[in-house]
Amino acid sequence: MKRISILLHIIFLPIYSKAQTSIKGKVMDAYHQVYLENVSLYLVQNKLNILSDSSGSFQFQKLTKGLPDTLLVSIMGYKKLHIPITDSRFQYILLQLDKPNALAEVKVKANVPMSEDFVNHKINFLDVVLNASSKADPLLAVQSTTAASPYNESASISFRGSNPQLTQIYVNDIPIPEPIKFTQMSSIGTFSLIPINTIKDLLIFPSNPPIELMNASTGVVQIQTNESFNKPSLELDVSLGQTGIYWTPWSKEKNGISFFGHHQFSPLLKFFNPSSLSNLPHFSESDWGMNAYFQTKNLWRLKLFSLFMNEKYASQFKHPSFEGIFDYQKNRHIQTINLSKLLEHAQWTFKFGLHESAQRDSTGNYAYQPKSLHLFCGIDLQLFPMEKWTIKLGYQWLQAKINYQIQKPFFNFDYRPQSPSILFSNNPSISQHELFLSSNYELAKQFRFGLGLKLIDSPQLNHFQITHQIHTRWYIRDSNTYTHVAWSKQIASLFTLEKDYIWVNSQQLSWDIIHEQELAKWGFSAYYKTEKSTINTGQAWGAEINYSLLQPKSKHEIGIGSHWSQLNDGNLIQNSPYQIPYFLRTQSQWKWKYFDLSISGILRSGNYFRPLISSTYSTEWQIYIPQFEPRANQSLSPYLRIDAMISKIIHQSERVSWITYLSIGNVLNRDNAKSINYSWDYQQAFQEYFQKRIIYIGFQLRW
């Protein structure tokens, strides 16, 4: 095997104070775009030795002898390097393999999802925690990217004008149905099922998702859980609306196991925000689970993730025909297992996933009680025949079943408890088999090419379906600028109450161009796609522009986009609810001596709605019957929201630290219209609003 040069980017951020000097940095493999852990870093004069963590980060504190100093960097399989450290803030270091070592290279490749070669956006732990809009929630952080159509304030993600139900979430390549807590309706607390403490990386594919992922169609979020446990630790989280614990009782080298639990409650939060939460009588949520990673000396690897959850929620339901309480309860259980074996030029992986839930919600003459069970299993083989070539092939199976009973109004305009209703039940199911082959190859230093094929079989399909995908990436002039063009045809199953399980066929074409520098990055994206099902046909198109700037004590991002989408049900063509003609996102972070400040903002066009034509009184049913325009051709006033967060990290010792924070959502307390509602006789119209200003205070203790 050829001798391989690997560029390790080590970014040093010296922080000076009267008491001490500290150095922070990251270690990255630039070729594979992966952070390296367990890299040994030693300061000669200060006699300090540490290892980089799973995110490639390291930090030297209490430099009693100060700077300058010499840093020794070493990792097995690479040549050691001596780096003089003075006042430089950024240094780039070129290391070479000490000797040909195929297994060392395979270890690096096997730790990186194959799809990462063509990822649109990658989010790490700090991107989530320091985002004022995300509230430390991973899917809300995804929602704050320009590829997400910001049609509402929840973590239910619409990628580039598509139905949020078509956005798939994967944990360690295993599909997770219903990944959002229903308590998201309160716009408070964390919405994602997956706790931020367990997450290593999030990969975002708003278009042309990796074909090796099961049941993917328009867009996906690929989550990888932790693969490294540095030391036993305990984290406590206490705030106005939540208490939580994350405990790692045992860890050895990379192996470890963690337990977590959270409980959301409403009394304190309602006390401090009485007017903003007046429409929420109560809400609560409890979850607990486990995350573990084990690796043997002969390179067997096991990843486990378990989650149990109970939710209760109540809100004021307002309709011209009825006002009352909407009650919701849900229990669910998630289990994922990944077992892999690393060989000299390959890696085998077995995957198993389980999701089961029971739900009950009701208001007026409406009630819905579904029970669902999803089983997933798969086996794949990833090959590394050459330095620049990766192949992945495998088989996957998904079995989904829903047993539900529903009571719905006979007339969609009458929710009174005594009014006529329809009661029916069903137990639809679907079985889906997939065979896939995916290949990524670097044809030249400036050009990468990816090709994927998938064969899909299901009893609900009349015949086998073949889907395909092409990814290309060109590096222009240098490695700092590249363009990415992708095209795919994919098919996925989707559950709807109207038709039970349906199939959605999608075709997508996307183009991205990105330029990266040491302290700045800009990008432009454009796309077009179609989505066809037995219910309707949709098409979407648009563009996005992003720019980010990193300064010594601040970071700034801005994004501008336009997402257009239409739906055609065979009789009518109208704007999709997820169409956003224009939007502007901003995100800024400042680090000062006494506290850190994060501010995010969004300005977008208002939601579309169907105007009221007239209403007539029915003497038979003793209710007013409305008549609306067939098309949603009018929009509400523009949406503007600014969120802010002030935080402070206090290091009491090398093991103990505090993080205190004050978060203010909708700082301007702006009335952002969500929809139009009417009086009982439809003679008066009034707007319903998104969340008003919310004050949230809390702290985290880590030791």
C-alpha cells in the first residue's frame, strides 16, 4: 500500500487571564473529514499530557510555566511531530504514516459513515448546545439550518418544501419512526427522543439521502451515538421545566456504559411565564434509557441504545364549534443494536431496531388510539479494496404494523361532543425488503464519484422497484472550493390515516458549491424534486445561500433561502403548507470574560391559509356551516423571531464544572400569526399565534 499523507488540523485557541494560560484545540483527519481521538498531546515545559476526545478536542489548563512551549503530537501508525507553541491561534500540521499500515487506514474509514463523503451539513455537540434557537435539542438545531423550511416552531423537519412525514431520522443507520415528543406543541423543553449527551455527530441530507438507508426518500438526519467513554462521570441538569441525569458509572479505554433520565414538568415554568403558557393546563414527560459501546482487542464492536418514555399533555382546543381540552398520552420504547467486526480490508455490521408505542388523544367528538410496532434488521458489508475506493452492500428488512381505532366528526366543521361522529378501526401493516449496493470512488485528486442501486420488494407493490442515485464532487482549483451535484430516484412507504400505508416515489436533482477558508465559509445550493403518491403529486424547487465567519471571540452565520412547493390532488393545484417564498436566518455567538452570549433570529414569509367565503346556519344541526376557498392562496403577516441565551461555565476543579444559562425565546414578544380562527358564527375572524416570550433558567453540573 502506498505511503499515505494525512493532514491533521490542530486549531489552538489560547485564552489568557491573570490567573493562568490555557490552550484548546482539535485534531482532524482532513482527507476523511473525521476528528481523531486518543491522539497523545504533551507539553514539554509544562509537563502536561492529555488525549484528544471522541470529537478530536483537547484542552490544556493551568499552564504554570506559561508559553512558549513545545507540543509533542503522536498517534499509533503516524510519525511524531514537535510543534513550537507561542501565540499562534491556528496551526496546520502535516503528518505521515510511519509505515504502511492497511489496518490503521481501515480503522479511520470504518469509523466514518460512508455517506459522509457527500454530506450537505454536519452538526456536532457544540453546534447544538451553543445555538440559542435549538434549546440544546438536536433536531431543533437541524431545523435552524437553511435547508429546513421553517414553516413552524417544532422539531418536525420539512426539508426543502417536503412533507415532514417524509423526513426520516436514523440512529446508527437504524430508522426511528416518530422521533419527536408530542410535548413539542408547547414549544418548550427538548423535542427530540435522542438525548444530546448520547450523540456524536448529526449528518444532514436535505436532498438525495444515502441510498443505503432504509426507506429514505426526500431527506434524512443521520445520527451517530457516542463511541468513546473517557472516564466515569455524572451530569445533572436542573431548570424551570426539566430535571435530568446522565451517569457513566464505568469506562475503560473506548468502552463504557451510560444511563440517563429526564423529567419535564409544568408548574414552575407556568409560574414564571403565566401569560405565555395560559393555554397549556399541564404537560409532563419522563424518559430513561441507556447508551453503551464496547470494543474487543480483536476489533468486535457493539453499540447499544435503549429508551423508554411516557408523555402527558393538555392544551386548549379552540374551534368555532367547540372549545375544550385536548388530552394526549403516549408510551414508547426504542431499542437499537449494532454489532460489527473489523477486518483488514472490510467491516461486517449487523443492525437491529425495535420501536413500539401506544397513544391516546381526544377532544370533543374526536378520539384516536393507535398502537404501533416497527421491527428492523439488516446486515451489510463495507469493503475497502483500495485507498480511494469504498463499497457497501447489504440486505435490510422492515416490518411495520399499526392497530388503531378512531372516532372523528361526521362533519369536519363540527367538534361538539354530542354531534354525529364516525367510529372505525383498522390494523394495516407493511413488510419491506431492500438489497442495496453503494460505491464511492476518488477518480482523481479533484473528483469523487458515488453510485448507488437498490432493489425493493413488498407485498403491497405490484412488482420489484429499482432505485438509483449518483453523487459527484469536484474540487475547484484547490481543496477549499468544491461543487456537489446529485441526482436520485427513490421510493419509501408512508402511513396516512386517509389511505393507511402508501408509497411515495421521489426524484431529486441538487447542486451545491462550497468555499471554505480558515475563518470563513460560504455556500450556495439549488434543487428541484417531485414526489408522487396515490394521494397527490408534489413538486418543489428553491435555493439557499449561507455564509459563516469565525473570529477570535465570536462566530457569525447568516443564511438566505427560498423554498417553493405545490401539491396537485388531480382536481386542484395549490401551494403546499411548507412553501416559504423567502426566509433569513442569523446566528451569532460571543465569548466574553464573564459570560457567553448567543443570539439567533429568523424572518420569513407568513403561512398560507384558505380564506372564508361565507357561512350559513343549519336548522337541522343547529350550527353554522362554513364555506372556504378551495385554494390556500392568501398568506399571514411575516414571521419574525429572535432568541437569546446567556451562559457561563465555571470550573471549580479539573473534574467539577458548572454551566448556568438564561434563555429567552421570542425576545421581542412578537405576535407571530400561526393560523386564522373564527367565532362560533364565523362573523369574526381572529389570529392564533405561535409561542410568546418564554423565560427559561437552568444549570448543569458535571463531575
